[in-house]
Amino acid sequence: MDPSEERKHSKQQKEYGDMLGFVEDSQYGIPIRCACGGRIIDEVRGKEDYDSHPGKRFFTCINYEDNGLHYSHPWVVGVQEEMERLRKRLEEAEEVIKGVPSLNYQIESLEVNTNVWAKFDDRSD
Ligand SMILES: [Zn+2]
């Protein structure tokens, strides 16, 4: 292989390796789309598959090929991750809601101050 072909080949290998890492890292929760943009189907592995998990459910890309570039995320893991993410968002939303009475009090105080200044302003005319 000539040096430029070799460089091109090693660049493609690196890009492929980066893509594998990206797909692996981005597979989290209940996927809506695959990294390739493909639709996700709710797949139940059949017993005829050469698979150690027959009958197990997966969130799988409709374009799935066993090349590491598509999602095939175990259903139980995806649902657990999604629940954890939703719980965290709920806790964050609860923190925001807890601050609402304090904000209402501040708004009322500002309204009172504005009314006092408006009356003061009326008298000065
Ligand atoms: Zn895909």
C-alpha cells in the first residue's frame, strides 16, 4: 500500500473508531432516533436468533446492522435510564416550584413600592 493510501486508510479507521465511540456514548434512555437518523422499533428477539437473549426486548434501529453504528439498546436498561433522567428533571422542577412563593412575595413587594411611589409622584404635581 502506498503512503497516501495508508494515511487515507488510517484516517478512515480513526473516523470509524470515533463513530463507534459516539454511538456507544449516545445510546442512553429511550431513544427516539438512532445515531444514523433511523426510526426506533420496539423489538423482541425471537428464539431462532443466534442470540444469548431470546425473548428479550430492545429499542432497535430500523436500519440495524451489527457494525456498532446503530442502536440496539436493551429495553430494561433504556427504561431505567429514562426513569433516572425523568426523576432528576422532576427534582429540578420541584426546586423551581419551591421558589415560586418567594418570587410572588417579591413581586407583591415591588407592586406595593410602585404604588407608594406613584402616590408620592401624584402629590408632587
Ligand atoms: Zn441506525
